Amino acid sequence: MIDRKDLVTRHNPTLRAARPADSATLAALSASPLSVGNGEFAFTAYFTGLQTLRDAYRLVPLCTMSQWGWHSFPVPLDESALRLKPFDTHGRSVGYASDPSGQQEMFDQLRQNPHRLHLGAVGFAFYRNENSDARVAPEDYTAAEQTLDLWNGVLRSGFSVNGRHVAVETLVEAKSDTLAVRVALDESWNLADGAV
């Protein structure tokens, strides 16, 4: 008998980086962010378990997307002017917009509409210290480790910032478009000091 849980969990992806924001490591992490979701709602996160450093990601955008969040750009031209190339589809001719020549703007509009809309970013705001308005720089994050528990659909992330450890669990509720995040700070954190 196959132990399905064991089979699935042995393939849990894990990302580790001593200095997650150095240029080489950031490039590698940027190529493979992890996501949680339920088939209707998805959240892609950085090593912080949230989208804290989303501007640092260039290859794959860190997005929050849903089945219901769509957007369309207005089509500026007469759609009847679009030149379609006929293709044989099960014995009948069907026109497809497959050539942008001379109709680039309309071609792009057709290909981009409608599209899923990024619903917004969720992240931490860490400050250098309690007396500072300066945010922690990406290179100040250290000891990052992140594992996606495929069986339970939970993204577990840990990292250090300002020399203090942060543990984060990120998940999407199975039957609703609800993002849940649990944050555990080590005992050296004092939320009243304003550093978070």
C-alpha cells in the first residue's frame, strides 16, 4: 500500500539562503517563489512568507490573484477591423488573431483582455530601530528558510532581521478567498518599540 502523505511530503520544496538579498541569491530565489492557494485564490510569497520585498522580484511577480478579480482594458478600435487568419477547426473555418502585422495595438488588446488582476500586496514593515523611519534594507535579512508543505497547503518561512528571528506560516483557507498568516517573533522583539 502506498503511503500518499509520505509520497507527497517528500517532495516539499525548500528554499534556504544565508543572505537572501545578495544579488546572486536574490536572482535564484526570484526564479522560484512559492505559492499557496485553493484553486480559486492564490498568494505568491517571498522568503518572508509575505510579499515584503516584492519590488526585488523581477522574474516572477509576487501576486495575489483570484477567480473573481478580472480586469479589461478598453478596446480603442473597431473590433470588426481586426484581420483574422482562418484555420480549419474540426472541418470548419475559424478565424484567429494570429498575426499582429499592421494591427499591433488591436492585436495586443485582444491578447491582454480580459486578464486577472493583482488584488494587492501584503508585507511586513520592518524599521532599522524604534527611533527610525528608515526601513530595513533587503540585505539586512539573513538566515532565510522556506518550505511549502504540499500535504497541508502551508508555507512555513523563517528569517532573521535586525538580528532577531521571525517565523511565519502562510495559507489560504480551503473554501473561501481568505489569506491567513501566523507570525511568531522571538522574545527579543518588543512590538511597542515600533521596529515592526
